[in-house]
Amino acid sequence: MVSQYWVYHQELLSGIKKATPMLTITNIYYLCFISLTPFATSWLNDSFLSRDSAIATAKI
């Protein structure tokens, strides 16, 4: 999943001549949160009735 978004980002950002530090940092944070999605959904699946896992998954 992360690699698919990485490819999309490469295509999207290919037209940019110079990436600013803010764009780079934003892109890294976005990919970080996407990489946490499988972990959060697995945690929610394992402990479906847990309030903490439901809150964490809803925030991602």
C-alpha cells in the first residue's frame, strides 16, 4: 500500500522543479500515517471491543 502511494507521489511531484523542505516533510508525514494504517486496523480487529484501539484507528 505504501509503495502504491509512493508511486503516485512520484508521478504527482514529477512536474515540480524544486521541492521545498515543507513539501518534503509533509510528504514524509503523509506516507508515515499511511504506513500505520495496516497496524491500526489489525489492532482494531484483534481487540474489537477495546475503546483505545477504536479511538486510535479513528484518528488515523
